[in-house]
Amino acid sequence: MVDDSSSFFGSAPLNSNCKYEEKVNPLNALPPQQAMRMIDCFFCIHPFCYLLNKTLLLQSYWNDNADPLLMSVIYGTTAYYFNLFEGRSLILGETATSKDQRNSFLHYAYHLLEHADPNTTLSQYQAVVILGLFEVQYGFSKKGASLFALTRVLNCQLGVSDPEARAKMSEVEREMLIMAFWASNNCITRGFLECK
């Protein structure tokens, strides 16, 4: 399917008059049992689960200090893969651009991204990388390319190439930062090669 989006931030569902600001926080409506099932599903079958540490994610979830952007991206992209978890297969070439596959979590993630704090955190960086990878492969490719451009800016803010900035992080955080960097860098490089 062709990506016919005309703006990065716009109306929430495709062909709808509902704006992001009018959307309710879907994270509040998700019961803990379903949230745990989605997180388990993420770490069982999601192709980008290697970018996160399950222990740190669950710890932040149960301590109520999980980044809402990261959680929205996890739930929103996992909802697309949930059919695999239930034993149903995805159709070859199927994309997440139809109205029924673009869920409220993905819309809320873009709303949070639009109103994000300028102080970059590792979890925001991971969320942008995972969302970019998802959009490029299964969703809106133009949004995915824009998200990868954003990751380049976030790289500088987090100090990916600065050993002093990385020294302030724990070993696990450094590893997750480097994994997210290489995942986005790999996709950017592959995209440039495909354009030529």
C-alpha cells in the first residue's frame, strides 16, 4: 500500500475528523493483566524486542515511572503482531496502514511525540527507534523515514559517540543505547542503498 499521508502530525485515524488532542490516554484504559500480556507478547514475538531490557521495563511499569511514549509504542506495535501470538499468521505484504490496524496506542504515541520534552531520555530514543522500524517495515514509510531523521538528532543529545556521556549510564543502559543506535543506523543505511 502506498503511503499517502500528507503530514506527520495530523488527524488521528485515517480519514477521520478526530484530532490527537481529543484522544483519551489509552494507557489508563488498559488493565494490568492485559498490559502484562502485551509486554509478554512483545518479548516473545516482536522483531525489535532485543532493543529493550525486560527486567528494567517491568520494574519501571510496576513502579509507575515507565515512559508513556515507550509504553504506547510497545502496545501499539505489539497489537499488530498479536495475531502471531494467538497462532494466526500475518498475510504476506500486509501493512499496518488500514484504519483497523492503526490503533489508539500508535495515535497516542504520535501525540506524545509531538508534545515531547526537549530533554531526551533513553526510553524516548528507544521508542522513536522502534516506532521508526515499525513504520518503515509495516506502516507509513514517510513517517518512518522522518523518525529516523529524528533519531540522528537524539543520537547527538544522548551522546552516542561521546564516551563521557555514555560513562554516566549503567552498563545495561549503554548496551541498549548502542543496540538502538545500530538498529536505526542499519535501517537508514539500507534505505539509502535501496534509493540508489
